[in-house]
Amino acid sequence: MLKALMISVIKGYKRFVSPFLPKSCRFYPTCSDYAILAIEKYGVFKGSLKAVWRVLRCNPFSSGGIDYP
């Protein structure tokens, strides 16, 4: 149940907030898609930690690239 709630929040962010922000993700899949994949694969706690680590790595000093959970 918590997993579905977290994924719904991320999908809401993608639909209602993300379109108004500049495109700046250096990775594929995007950070929000990565978070959904990580939560589905690892569960809420570990998936959320992996998603937070990914967002912290998405910065101007990172080379980016393809990164799957």
C-alpha cells in the first residue's frame, strides 16, 4: 500500500510539476522514472534511498549516462 502511494506521488510530480521545470536530467531514465523503477524493484525503503542517491548525483559536475536501478 505504501509502495503504491509513493509511486502515485512521483507520477503526480511528473504530471503536474515537472512540465514547468527546465529539462536538466543528465541520466536515462530520468530521476523520477528511476525512482519508480527502484521502488518497484527494491521496495519503499531501499528504493527511496537509491532514488535520493540518484538525485544527489544528478548535478552539473556529473557526466550522466544510462543508469538503471
